[in-house]
Amino acid sequence: MDIIHQRTVNQTPLNKNEKKVLYGICKHPTITDSELSEILQMKLSTLTSIKRRLAAQDYYKACLFPFLNRLGCELLAVIYMQYNPVIPLKQRIDITKQTIEVFDEIFYSVGEGEKGFSVSLSQNYTNIGRINEIRTETFGKLGLLEKEYPREVIFPFETSHILQFFDFSSFLQALFDLGEVKKTKTNPALFCDNTLAKLTSKEKKVYTALVENPTIPTQQIGELVNLSRHTVARMKKKFFKEGLLKMLILPNLKKLGVEILAFYHISFNPNKAPSAHQLSCLNSPETIFFGSRRFEAVILSAYRTYQDYKEDELNKIRFLKRNTLLSSSPFITTYIFDRMEIIKEFDVSPLVRKIIKNNC
């Protein structure tokens, strides 16, 4: 599933109702259409028609995200690197798809001419370290690496906070000008419960099928795993209730006219770790991912224009300097939607299949 959705065509701008519906399903991804129509004060028939049209025209995709920290994954890792652009981007992508992106731990990867980053989940650091060694060796032999090796930012779930995880609702509210946008709240509860879940053999089959097929009805899931619709529905409800699944709505940002994806890696002052309130002050409506541990953080933010990016970037830098929170200048780089490539689409299902056999 592709957060950026590179394939796009000239499109008529969304009207007011279409904007409201797209925002609504991002904000409330698990409620019924009837409930959403009441919240948006829109006729049910109008809402369902718009929702089908937006999905058919690739304005968004639904993803059932598995909280794999409950199934044995110990950490989330962000790897980023700068390249010596001695070979074309397409050739580099072809090489990485054969040697690096084949690893199930990597669930999202982006590249541009001289840079790239990936996001991974892993059961342990050994797996991430092995992947990064292969990455370093592969790019080193090709003469692609600059002076620095690929940088690892590791977020062990026991000692980290994933404050924002691909929630686009505040961003769309601001993008569509749907009313006053309050300061975006962080969500410290994400990936917080690391109690290992024990699934039965039937639950394993249903869990995997749901992640692989996030939008098909429970009746069809039942047919895939040879269980009744009622059994599947009951298990699905349990997975949500126990924090094993979360519905994510991934809008097609490029199709919505968004220009820039910014990557921030911030190293905090070792004598002054930021408070929870200070971290929340770094979280703007443009933030789509925010991972933090005591002395460092990674933020991904989307911006409609370059001016929007510069304003938010300057606000962040001013705040960090004013509160003496920096140990060094943050690493900040931008990816332009018209030039960037999705090397690996947002997809956690291969890792689910890999670990669910042994860790629950």
C-alpha cells in the first residue's frame, strides 16, 4: 500500500463534500457509514456514493495495521542515507529491490536522486543490523555512499514513544481548510502495550488474512480461512479491542496536490531531554510520523507548498533553540513528490506471515 501513490493524472479538485468525506474517514476509520454521515451532517446516500468514488479514483487506501510489538517485535527502525549519484535512481532501485527491500522487516521505503530512507519493524536488533550491513556493503561496492554510512535510528518499544503513526486527519483538516486546527496532540499510547499476545491457530489464520485483505467483507475472509462469518467477525472485534489491529487510511498525497515530504532527525541536548509537553510542541498538523526516545526523534511531515515547509521548519528550529534542546544541528531533508520514488510500498503483511508462526 503506497502512502504517496506515484501514479496520478490531472484531476478535478475535490469539492467541499468530497473533502469532508475524505477527512472523515481518516479521522474515524472504524465507524459505520451511518455514524459518519451523522458526524458530517450529510445524507447517507451522498456519503456512500462519495466514499466509493474516492476509493475507485485512488484518493485513498485502507490498511489494517498489525501492532507487531504484541507479537514479538521489539523495535521500530528508521534508516536514512545520502548517496553519491553515480548511477541513475532507477538502476539503484532495481539493485535495492533485489538485495535489500526483499527483507520482510522493511515495510516502507522512499528514494530520490541522492537520498533515501526506510521504516522497519523487527523482532530484534540483530535482524536490523544484518540488513544495514548488507545495505552498506551493496552501496559501498557501487561507490554510492558519501563519507557517512547509512544512519540508523532505533526505537525500542520499551524505551521509546511513537507519538504519531501515519494519521493524516489533522493534515487533511488543515489542507482542506475545514475549520480551526488546534495544536496536534501526540498519542503516547501507540505501541505502548508490549504484552505478548497468544493466538490460537485459527486466530493466526484470521489475523493474517485480515492484514492481507483489509477491505473485503468478513464473509470472504471466512471463505479464505474456512471459518464462519460470525467467527471471523468475533475475532476481528477481539483484535481491535485488545490493541492488535488498527485501521489506517492512507490518502494519495500527490493526487491531493501536496508537494513536499520532509524528513527530520533531531538529536537532543544530553543535559536536557525534552518533556512530553515540549515534544507535543514539535508536533504540527503536517506531521504524519513522530518517533521519539529520550535523546533523539524522527519526524516525517507533508507540506502542500515549499512555503508551508519553511514556515514549519523555522518554527521547529526556533522552538528547539529557544529551549536549548539541541545537541547539534538537526538533519533535515526534503523529498519532492514529483521526483521521489516509492521503492517499497507500505506493507506489513510479509512480516506478519514471517513472525506469527513462531512468536504467538
